[in-house]
Amino acid sequence: MVTTQRFVSLDVLRGVAILGTLATNIWIFTNVEGFVGYLDGDHGATGRWAIVETALQQLAQGKFLGLLTIMFGIGLAIQQQSAHRRGQSWPGAYPWRATLLFVDGTVNYFLFTEFDILMGYAATGLLVAYLLSARIRRQHIAIGVAIAVHLALLILVIAAVATAPPRTGNVPLSPNPYADGSFVDLVVFRAENMALFRAEVILILPMSIALFLLGAALLRAGILEPRGDRLRRRLIFLGFGFALPLDIVAGVFGGDAGLILGRYGFAPGVALAILAAIAGFYARGRTPGVIGRALSPIGRTALSCYVFQNALAGAVCYGWGLGLAARLDPTTVVPATIALFVAITVVMMLGSHLWLTRFERGPLEWLWHRGYERLASTSPRRDAEHADHTTADSSS
């Protein structure tokens, strides 16, 4: 079935996914040793705050990475349908879009964050764009193969982590570019450790392929439409009824291996349930309420908000900025992290709303669109009819 209408739920879902990535990553920014300290499990809270920290991290861990990945697949399918409606071939000029997205991700990685997802999405999207040209049956086979490869890799990683000798203590990061270095020092640090920091992108490539294709399949099955009621109920039942409890048990009681199993094993199932619940809420044309209206502008400016939240959090937490992380201790890190998340969320909600009252696209979406026009030699008129899908969907 070819989708022609615009779904309100798309912008809300993207907004939820963007804020969800912030809820996951904000703990990295407030760690005095940044990504390195977060991976090592150092500098966490103590006492009752440790329980709050564990609960909040567990609620966000992996779910919104999965949701964002699925949303990217839905956006890719919408772009394909838009091209077919205009009588254009597919993937056509999409490789240019993937190239620009990779450039965006590279800039975001070096300047703002080691855990950028845009580079991986660019590579995955390029591959999936060609897979979407295949017959549906072959796409289903590709989903099965990607899931099988992902599970095999996941089992190997979990086995390696579970059988590794216990750590006797982590060596402090010295020098610490997060707390003591300049902006340039941190850029150099990311360049020197690029192989380590980009390992996750390679590890989750099969999972990303599967979720991209699954997002496209769900769009065809009517996940956003009234006819998708039965499908949504099944996803909600499986995601919240089975995947979420297993994710919590693995994450809370499974140690490092359990965290990996939850993030890359059960969390995508929870993401599907979140998608189904929000899509079902708006499936019959419900007008967004206060929360929906606050989230939609973030969804419409997803690329700008994703990069901006990383830049702002870094400016507040790192030594080249206000240096908040270095001033926190185990008794203050949790309330400070929560306050920072709320503050950035409010800034993005207000900022995106005000921006869209004057401009059609977010600032980075505008730059991205202009760059694509130049590279693909398309006219503004031809691209305008699907601009909301092509910019926000492809960049988030």
C-alpha cells in the first residue's frame, strides 16, 4: 500500500526518540571521565541516589536507540514511496542523502560526541535503500539473516564479557580531556580513539539493518493507520509484557553481560511497543495535546535538536565549557543530571517551536536540504512536497 498522507504520530515519535537519546546519553556527559568513565562504570552515585540512577538509566537504555532506528527505516520507506509517486527511480539520488548524513555524523562525532549515531545510520541507510528495491519476500529474508547475524554476535560478546576475569579496579583517565582539556584536546582525543569509540556502530550494523527493514515493513502493514490495530496490540503485548520485564531483570541483575543483553537484545522489543502505543494514540486522526505539541517541533527539527543537545550538554559539562561534571560527587551527580536533562529538554522544546514559527525547517535541516539540492541537482519545487519526510526522517 502506498502511503500518501502525513501522519501526526511521526513528528511526535521522532520527538520522543530524540529526547530518549538525551535521557540515555546525559549520564555520559555528567560523568567526569565522559564516555570512558561511563563505559568503565566509574563515578556513579552512592546510597539511595544509586537506586534512582540505576532505575533511570535502565528505563532509557537501548529503547530509544531502537525507536530512533525503526523511525529511520519508516522515513526511508516514506521517501521511497514519495519517489514512486513522482515517477522517479529508487534509490535514485538517495546516495547523496546518505553522504550528507555521514558528513553530519562525522562533524558531530569529532566536535561534540563520541557516541554519534548518524555515521552508522548513513551507512546502514545506504545499504537498506537498495534492499528496499528488492521484492518483499527478499526483504523479509534479509531481516531474518540480519537478526540471525546480530544474535550470533550478541551471544559471542555476552559470552566474552561473562567469562572475562573480574576487574580489579580501573585506572583513572590521565590526562582527562573531558575535565581538564580544551575543546581541541577533546577533538584530538576522539580522533586518537576512533576505533574504540566507533566499535558499537560496527557491532550493531546487523541490528540496524533489521530494524530499518522492519520499520519499512511496519509502515506497509499500517502501523500508523487505523487498520493496524491488531498489529499494534501484538507489539504492545510482546514489548511491554515480555521484553520489558526481561530487559529490567537482565539490566539490573545481570552485570555487564546483562546490560549488553538488555540494550541490544530486549530493548528493541520495548521500542516496538513504544512505537505501537504512540502510533495507536494518533492513528485515527487525534489532534496532539499539550505534550504532543511540545514534542512535534523537536521531531520536525530532529537533526538540529540531536546535534544541539550534544553540543549544549558538552558545553555545560566538559572542561572547555562550564565544567559541571568535575564539580559533581556521588551525592550530587543524580539530581544534577536530572536537572540538566529537564533544562535541555525545555530549551529544545521552546527553541524548536519558536524557530518553526518563522522557518519551515530547522537550521541544520535547511543546510542539509540546500546541500542535497546542489549535489543532486534537484529543484526546490520537486523536493518541497516531501521535505518534511526527507529532512527530518533521514537525519534522525
